[in-house]
Amino acid sequence: MGRTTGFMFVAIYALLAMVSALALVRLMETSIGYASLMGAIVFLAAVQAHVFAVRKFESAEMRQSIETLRNTTRDLAGKLDAAQNQLAELSRSVEEEAIHRNQAIVSEVQVIESLIEKLEDDFSSRLAETARIAAVKVDDVQMADDRHLMLTLVREALEAGRVELHLQPIVSLPQRKVYYYESFTRLRDHENKVIMPGDFLRVAEPAGLVSVVDNLLLFRCVQIVRRLTQKDRRVGVVCNISPDSLGDEEFFPQFLDFMRQNSDLSGSLIFEMGQADFVKRSVTEARNMSRLADFGFRFSIDKVETMDFDLADMQRAGVKFLKIDAEMLLTAVHSATGGALPSAPDIRVEDIVPYLARFGIELIGEKIEDEASVVELLEINTGYAQGHLFGAPRPIREEFLAEADEPLKMTG
């Protein structure tokens, strides 16, 4: 109760006491002293009653406040217990995630070490075999030295993580919005010079080490793609996978386990292989493709040499994209057969997009160099395009892999 209200009640009680005193004097003809005494008694009684009522009211309010405080305390205690439980659960989740990440890192390191050891062992055995030949020509010795030097550069580049990812955009038509990038792996030596695939494959093929190098490059490519998608989930990357990698019974189980641990990449990573490799794939390679597809990963077919597709087989294998050279498509458009596809006369080129779509496959026109080709590809409703017209392969800047929340950066 406010001070003003208190003064008002005191005034009312004083007025009541004065009225009572006057009534005694006028009506009962009592003395003024006695009337004043009775008026004071009335005033004090009224004040006492008021104080008693106020205290009772405040006591009730106090009890209600205490009960409210108790209820609030119980609610807070319940929320605190729930928060502690959530904190404990979060702590367990973080610990489990840390264990999972540590296991993934250990798995990666083990795969890299085993592949590099295999590279060293295979090369050492090849070198020893050469040394056992009694009559060795000078040219052979020089070739062995060149191979040894190149393979040493490759091994050192892989061990040091000097694997560079070059990306070329794949755009939608007609918007020309980048939806995917095709990746090309490059190695750099200790002098930061690029080792092109043609250089190291030239010495790796005679030594029988292509599969080992391919596996290492594939593994590194996936590692880099994982780091890319941590920065920008919108990035989809097409990564080449060789039949040697798919058919390597020693490497692939480790790689498959690695991909299982990173199955969250399935929407961002597409594996690509050539048409001839796909058609001639072995039972083991087809089975391993199916295992990757089971984790949600999809495939792209490039290096198309014939239009005679087995689309049902592609659909079963999890193929999502088919890349066809723009020149091959436009040759069919301008052919004397009225747009019939080579090797598939029953299919007209303008019908290829809906024909592929029936099997869940989308067409990418590749190696596009000029605007005229784009116009003609749009006439047959090509959904995606790739080529130097939209951007040449460029390496990713190193700082992109090190910094978070940065847009995709490419070097010029």
C-alpha cells in the first residue's frame, strides 16, 4: 500500500473519531473531555483494525509469493537437471564424434601408409628384377634411373600431401549456374613444379604401378572434396575412379570403409569413369560400384564413343550423368540421317534428353568452346554443359582449404 493511500485512511479514521466525539456531545450531552477520549479510542481502534487487516493481507501475499517462489525453484531445478542431462548427452556425443573422427583419421593414415609401402615394395621388386638381368644395356639402366627418379618424386609428393585439385565448372543451361565441378588431380614436386599425369604414368605403367598411384590420387581427391564440402555444401564434385581402383581387392575394402564413414558426402561426390571401362567392367568392379551406390554415391559416364547405350544397365549401376562430346551431338543434329544418333538409328538426337530421363540419367554436353554450340545444344534441351567456354580447370587456392566460411576460390 502506498504512502498516499495510508495518509488517506488515517484522515478517514480521524474524521470518524471527530464525528463520534461530536455525536456524544450533541446527542448524549457528555463533556467535551469524555467525548474527546472516546473519539481517540475510536481512532485508535480503527487504526489497529486497519493495521491488522493490512498485515493479514500482506501475510497472504507473502505466503503466495513464497509458494510461487517454491514452484519457480522446483521448475528451475527440473530445468537444471534437464540441462545437466543434455550437457552430459552432448559431452558423450562430442566424445563419440571425437573417437569417430580419430578412427577415421587413423583409417586414412593406415590406407595412405599401406599404399605408399606397396608403391615402395613394388618398385623395389621391379628394380631388383632388373638388376638380376646379367646383360643390361646402358639405355635400360638410364630408363630405370628415370623411372626411379620419377617414382621417387611421385612418392614424395604423395607422402607430403602435395596433391592439388583442379576444378572445371559444370553449368546448367540456359541459366549457366554452376552446379558441379569436375576434378583433376595434379602432383607437385619439392620445387613446386606440377607433375602432369602423362609424366608419371609414362614411368608408372611399365613398372606396373598405375593402380597404386591411381588409388592414392583417388584417396587424396576424396579427402580434399570432404574438406571442400565442409566449407560449402552446395559444391558437387565429379571425381574420376579407375577400373584398377574398383577391382583392387586389397585397396578397395579400405576405400569402401572410408567412404562408409563419409557417406554424408554422397550428395556432393560423383564418381566418373569412361564408357569403355564401364562396358568392360568385371564382376568385381560391378560389385564394388554397387557397394558405393548402396551408400548413396552416384556415377557419371564420360569418353562416350558410341551412342548404343545400355541405359537399363546404367540405371542399375547408379549412373546419374552421361557426358557426350558436343561435337558428337551436333554432328548428329546436322547429319543427313535427319538427327538419328550414330549406332542408334531408332533414336533421334532431339529425343535423347527425355530418353535418358526415363532411366534417371541427365545429359551433360562437354568440350563446349563457343556460343554457337550452346545455342544448338539448347535446341535439344541439354540440361548441363562443360567446356572452356564456361571456365578452364583451375586449382583451388590453398587458403580456401584452411579458412572456414569462405566462398569457393580459384586461382587465375
